[in-house]
Amino acid sequence: MQPKYFFWAIFLITFYLILKLYEPFLMNLIVALLLCVATFGLKKYVDRFIKYNFLSSFVSVFIFLAFFIIPLLLVSNEIINQILQIDLSKISVFIKEIQNKTILLLEGIPNIAKNRAIESIKSININTIISYTMSISTYIGKTGISFITDLVFVLIFLYLFYYYGLEIKSYIVDVIPFDKKSSNNILAETSGVLRVVFFTTIISMILQGISFGIAISFLGFSGILFGTLYALASIVPVVGGALIWVPCGLYIYWSGDFKSAIFLSLYSLIFIGFIIDNVIKPLIISFVNKTLLKKPVKVNEIIIFIAILAGLASFGFWGIIIGPTMSAFFIALIRVYKYQFKER
């Protein structure tokens, strides 16, 4: 056996074993790496003021984390305030009103199904709702613990990537079997698209959250609470902001304000869900690409937008960054083939 075949056989076996070894942390590593590439400009900015790499890396992670902690603190504070203002007697009256209205709506269906539905509705009371809420809270608590654990590992890996980022990039450029110019172009194209997607997602979240917060505040709700919740929900695949506006719309409808419920639903569907998310978002991508990046990427804004949608459909939440990254890397490889191989 020739040495190179032996080497590749051993390499592939070892690579497979390494993947199995780090499988529990693989997604956290990938996410941290992509976040590092997308936000490394923050690290460079912090380096201007802090010359010690270990300290500037820590500060960069802290600033990055603050973008998520501050909204969560606002939401937590508003939720606590809302809970303290809950009047159980009013909730009981509200449940009775909903039961009466629902029973009236069921008058048109067959008797057997109607009787069963009415009995189920009458069994609902404040105690069953509290019990159901507690069970949901338990599930959310377990999911939250898992999320926090993953977040801790992502932040640890993010710190390491910030700290060793330039060395890793230099090593990758040396390892890739292209000339340095082509290797740097591939990395620049991929990292540029990542930055475009990252900043576009943040701007879109803020825009949608503010839009919903303003609308819901006119209907007597907390604009800060529901605007922040809508902004966070907007990045959830498929359902997005419907997690917020649908319950709000139903609550307003059952409260007797039919016109406000219709307004909120149409406003959320048409203006926020369609115009902002599908019409304005490609314009945001173009703006970020041409304005916020020193060197605009050479990938069409519509391709980035479609890659985001494809990534969400294929990989779920993390597809927001995985889809555009894969697309940009593929396009960069095609360019390398064209200029380095085909022309030769």
C-alpha cells in the first residue's frame, strides 16, 4: 500500500472517531464558530482599547451576551409585574364569559358532538388552568435548563474562537490546497455572508418587535413585554411571531373587542409577517451588505434570502446561519474553480 493511501485511510478513521467523540458538543462548536465569524468585527473593535487578548476575548463575549441578557431581563421584569397584578376573581369571570360564548357558538353542530364539547368546556375552571400552566412551566423549565447548558458551552467555545481566531484562520489558509489569494477569498466570502445574515436578523428582529410593540400598546397591553417577546419569537422557524399575536388576538376577541382582534391579526399577518419579513428583509440584506460591511460580498441579496428560508426548512432554527454559510461556501468554490482551474 502506498503511503498516501495508508495516510488517508488512517485519517478518515480517526476523523470519524473524533466526530463520535465530540458529537455531544458538535452543534455547540459549529454554532460558536459561525457566531465568531459573524461577530469577529466586535473582537477587533474591542482590541483597539484592550491589548491583552485573553481580556479582550472575555469582554467581547460579555458584550455579545449582553444583547440577549438585556431583552430577557426586560421581559422577566414585565412578566413579574404582570403576575403581581393578576386578579384571580377577574380571571374566573373571564373564563365564565368564554365558556358562555363558546357554548353559543356550538349550537349549530350535531347534538352528540355538541354535548361532549359543552361538557368539556364546562369542566374548565381556574384550578384546571393553573394545573395546566404548572405542567407547561415544568416542561419549559426542563427545556430552559437544556438551553442554558448549551448556551454555556457555546459561550466557552466562542471565547476560545475569539482568542485563537486569527491563528485558526492562518492555519486553515495554509492547509487548504489553493493559493493564499483563493483561500482568503473563500473565507472572506463566507464570513461576509455570515455577517450579512447576522446583522440582518438582528435588525429584522428589532424592526418587528418595535412594530408589534407599538400596535399592541395602543390596545392596552405592555408594548415592551410583547414587543420583546415578538422580536424573540420572530426567529423561531415556521411559526415565528404567530406564537405571540395569535394568543393576543384570541384574548382580545374573547374579551369582546372584535374589531381590535381583527386589526391586530391583519396587522401582524400583512404588515409584519409579509411586508417586513418578505419585502423589507431583502432590502435590509442589501443595506447591510453595501453599508455596514467594509467589503460587500459578491452574492446576490435574493440568494442570501432564499438560503435563509432553505436553511430554516432543512435545519430548523440554526438554519438561519447554516443555510447561507453553505450557499456562500459553494459559490466561492465555483469562483475558485473558474479562475484557478478552468482558465488554466
